[in-house]
Amino acid sequence: MSQSIHASVQPFDTFNGQQIYRFSLVNAHGVTVSALSLGATLYEILLPSGDNLVLNYHHSADYLANPFYVCMGIGRTGGRIGNGEFPMNGKTIHVPVNEGTTTLHGGPHGFNSQIWDGEISTKNGEPEIIFRHLQKSSEDGFPGDLDTEIHYQLSDDDVVRISFVGRSNADTVFNPTLHTYFNLGNNETIKQHTLQINSTEHLAFDDKKVPTGDLIDVTNTPFDFQKATTLGTAIAGMQDTEEKGFDDLFKVTPEDNNRIATLADPASGRSVDILSKRNGLVVFTANSFTHDNMNFKRSNGIGQPYEGVALEAQTLPDATKHTGFGSIVLTAGDTTISTIGYRLHY
């Protein structure tokens, strides 16, 4: 079988004295997807025009110089675990905190902080990127040593797929995601983008942004994205909140083709369908971005609020505490796979 997807590996730079590599896939249309071995980070989704649909930095160190997890792999669990604890097998498990009393995005030694072993492999006759890492309990504080793989695939029909594979030697939790920040257009912010989400409810949070377990109807509120809504209009409706924008979780219903949301930029005619079988989507409109430590390539280092929008598909977080949030428990010896997809239109 002749390969229509082409793959390459190049040194990117060094981080803490270790070599970081950039792995790339290019399809027949000239779309390029690249990922870095630091954090298994999505580095770029380049269109044939040369425009990058996601935010990225010049240097590896930039990714860990701020608290925003830009396009990085997130795990073992995306989102917040209240009080750094959760119930499992009749016991209360305590894990390290990294946001006050909260464990955020896998804690201080989560997936994003690791340098992954990467390679180009072949699946169904086409190359794919595979990152591997053994997430040890002694390092991140979660139960079990977790064998993890993150696979990046690109198809000739312009679909990017990121699959998270986990297998643990003890019962643990596994709810990974990719913290992807999109800006599909050529404007400085995403305020002119439209967003549609298959969601009628969003999560209620306490004052530490930890889910309470309650769900709130989105109808006729700034959270109502059931129909495509301009983000600038929705953000304007949030100006009386502390965030002055969105850092919220929506309970979603996947369609038959697994589409849960669509982000579009009317000015450029570009859009991306978010694909997932899981029931949650984080929307973060980069409300607190500044020029400090936000040295994005697209803006020549001028970081600013609303420069991108993060869309993070996952199971609803802190799920072990809330009925109806879904299961994030990975039983010892079992293997689980969670996939996120981005279908590109341009």
C-alpha cells in the first residue's frame, strides 16, 4: 500500500538539558499536524496556506512558563479534583494539589510536565505519531503505575485524531484530554468566531471552580450555544463575572458521528468539528491571557485576552463524587482508549 500520509521527526530544542523533538504528519492536501515530545503537545495544525489553527510558542520552555497548559496533553485527569481527594474502593484517596487545595489537570507532575518517548509507527498502512510514558505513582501521587500512550493520526479527509491509551497495575482514575487552544482566523482574538455545542446544561462550580454536582440549564443565558453563537457576544454577557469570559464545563451529547461542537471563523471560512464519545467539554476563552510569558508565534509575543479558545473534550471531572457524571475509574489490568477528533473545514 502506498502511503499518502508522510511523517518526519526533527529536533525542536532542549528543555532542562533534554532534547525535545517535533513529530509531523502531512496528508495529501498538504495539511500538517505536529506534536512535541514535551507534554505530548499539539504544536501545530497547519493548513496548506501555512496558517496555524492552534496557538503555539517558539520554545519548549514557554509552555511551562505560565499556568495555561497551551495545547498540552492533560492527565491522568483533566479538570479539578476538589480538596485533592476522591473516593475509590471504599477509601478516600489523597493526591497532590497544585491550585490551592485543588488538584488541577493531573496535579504538579501531570502528563504536561513529562518528556515523552516518541516514535513514528504505522497503523492501517499509514504513519502515526505515538508518545509513550510510564506515569509512576511514586511521581504523581495517584494510585497505580500507569502505562500511557498518546497517538496522533491525520487522515486524507482532514481529520486529526488524538487517542489516549491507559493501562494501570492498580485501580486508578483516567480522564485525559488535550488542552487545545484554537484561533482559526487572522484576527487578534476569537471574538468573531462562532461556537455551537450540543449541550443543554453546564456544571455549577463552587468558589474554587470545583463541580458541585449540580447542572444548570443554559437556555436563554450566555451559556446557550445550542445554536451557533458569536463568542464576542457571549463574552459580553459575562463581563459582570469574575472571569469576564468562559472557563466552564458543558455536559454534551455526542451525535452519531461523535460531533459534540463546532467552532467556526466566518471571516476566513474555516471551521473545526470537535469529535468525542465522552460527555464533557471545557470552554476557556483565555480571559486572563497577558503579554507576560505568552510569547505566541502568531502574535509575535503579544499575548492578550481572548487570543484563543480552549476546547477540551473529556468526561465530566471529579466524576467519582457525582452520580451521572460518568465513569473515570480504570480497573487494574484493563486497557482503556479515549479519542478526541478535529474535523477540519477550510
